[in-house]
Amino acid sequence: MADLIAWAERFVATPSESRLGNEAIAAVAAELLAELGLPARIESATIAGTRHHAVICDVGPATAPAGLLLVTHLDTVPPGELAAWTATGGDPFRPTRDGDRLYGLGSADAKVDFVCKAHALARLPRARLAAPVRLVGTFGEEVGLVGARWLVERGLTRGFCEALVGEPSELAAVHAHKGYAVFEARVALEPLAGPAPRFATQRTLHGTAAHSSTPSLGVNAIGAALEQLAASDAPGVSALAGGTAVNVVPDRCELGLVTSCAGEAFAGRAFAKAPLVRFLTAWRRFDDSLGARRDPAFDPDRTVASLGRVALEDAQAVFRFDVRPIPGDDPEALAATLRSVAEITCVRANPPLAIARDAPLVRAIEAAQRAVGLTARVTTKATCTEAGLLAQAGLAAIVLGPGPSIGNVHKPNEHTRISELHRAVELYHALLESRVCARAVPCS
């Protein structure tokens, strides 16, 4: 059979940043399926000007009782600052083994999981399949669950009652996760008044990247730039730009301070800093308010928010930020507190996941975990995934996958554990055996 880790490395080595489309990785995924003797087809869609590709593999009887959907997204966030990828020699697409670790962008989140699912599926004798199985490599997950939405809208989830969604969970079954909302905040700026000539000082603020679901594990460079602006004697700003993907805590932000007495001579547009300082003050109050309610089932146990991107456009500072609410919190109501200092628009909202702790699929995963020598583990997740949309469409959806998530993904030196990739294949195979091979009890 095809070498699992060699294919994992090839997936990492194939760039698949969401905004650039995923034609290359889709072709590689289809090639993997062919080598494993599995059928493959690629379906394409142009969404918001980007050409995307879904890789689909169908096995099992099409007319049998409702089956199992296997989903893993093939896209990744941008790599960020290349020099920060110290474990891969400055190249996030250079898969690098170090002991039990495999480093590289997408090693954990989450395209390598597709390799594990494909290997597990290839081990199943087709004659024993009593229900259909559909393996899908989706697209655009990191920019709004675009591929999962397409999957549902195209009717490709019909006929399936259960779904396994690949995300790093260290092979624990995730039965619930937070929701997710992205907002745009437009702060109207005022031309800087005062004497000429003017001078500008350009500064680069550095932070620490992290997944926006755990913002406390990073240092937000946009927040640092706003803090420095507020603390400075400079009356104006000429530049403010930072961040890559909204769901990544930004590790870099450019700030231009404008004064009348120091720096380089400046004749460009300058804006008074007061509106930005007011936004910073309102943001602090907003962020503090998110701790009003707690849910110990989640880590972090509160709703969190993160400033992900900022740029100056015409006479406005345009921020993008996300909010990850615990159950019972309304992200739009929370973000409304910022309307006194900015025009706030909800760009997209993704549903949370909440499958019963004792659902048949959860119990089946626990049994499969024990069968392959793992401790049975069921947990929750602070991030939002495609499982929320699939559950909304009527499937019993669970998040499950190899690799660590917290403090590992959406940042340089992302990695997975090689031993866990092998265990994932065993776990998926055991689960498929119990759910779709001569299944005695239909899913519910």
C-alpha cells in the first residue's frame, strides 16, 4: 500500500492557501486515491472569484441505508512570516521530520488527515460494505467554511446520517464546539490639522502568532500598534497595516506616526489619531465584557475575540475581527457595543456544534478508540469547524483528527505526530468497520 508518511509529506509540500484556490492539492489528493485503488472525481466551483476544487470518493452500495460522510479540508491559512518557520528552514512547504514530529503548514490543520482517511478506507473490503461512504476533500474552510456550504447546497450530504470532520484533536472525539463570527469595523478618520512641515516615523510592531480561538497564547501586533499610538505624543497617523487571515493572531503591524518635529519629512496624507484611540478604548471594554459568562466545558471557558487585520482605506481604518461565542452568547449583540466608535458589519457567521455526549456515533468512536489501544476521550473544541454546518444540515457530526491543535496551528512550526497519523488510520478503520460494514444498528 502507498506509504502513509511519504504521502503526508507530499500534501504538506503542495501549497493550498485558501485565497489562492486548491487545484494543485486536489490533483495530488486524486492521485493518492488512484494509487490506493479508490475511485475519485473532482468537482469545481468558482466562488467570490476564486476557482475551488472538491475531491470526492464514493464507495459502498448507493441504495443501502444512510451512510457515513468523511470530510477534511485541503486548504490552509497563509504561512505568515517565512523566517519564523525555524523547524523547516524558513520554508513552510518543506516537510521536515524531527523524531516523532512532522513539521509543515497543513500537517495538523488539516489536510494530512485526508491521507489517513484515504488509507483507512482503502483497507476495507468493498464486498463487506453495507452502507455508502463518501470521502470529501473540501476547500475554503479557513475563509468561511466555503466548501462545506457548497457541499450542503449541492445536495452532496443527502443520504448520509453521520459525518466525521477532520481537525486536529489528538484523536479525541469532539462533540461540541463554539460558533464563529467575523466582523468588519470601519472607523472614520479625520484629516490631521496643524502646522507644516510634518515628519513621519515608520515602526514595525511584532507580536506572536496564534490561532484566534486562543488569543491569549499569542501577542496581537495590531493591538500593540494601537497601544503605542495611544501612548505616543504623535498627533497623527500616516500608516496602519497588519494581519493576514482573520483567524490568526497577527504577529506584525506597520505603524506610521506623524509629528511636526521629528522623523523623516512627510508630505502625504495624515489623519488625527483620536478616532483610533477611541476605538482602542471601546475595544478594551468590549473584550473585557466577553468574560461576563463562563462555560467550563470549553477552553477558553469564555467567548473570545481577536483583531485579525487592519488597513487604511481612503479616510477610514478598516478592521476585521472575529468572535467565538460560548453557547448562549450572541456575537452580534456583543459586537454592537463597538457601534459608538465604528460602523460594524457582520461578514459571516458559522454555527456551533452540539451533539449529545451519548449519541450513537460518539459511543462508536469510544469503542473504536479502546479497540485500537487508545483511551476513550470525548471533549469540546474552542474553534469552529465544518461539523457545525453538517449538523445544521441534519447529520450527526463529530470532529476527530490527529495532531495537537491548541498552541500549534495557525502559527509557524505547525506540526503533527507521525505515530498519531498511523493511529488515526487504525482508528478510522475500526470505526468504519463498526458503522458501515454489515451494520446491525442504523445510525440515528
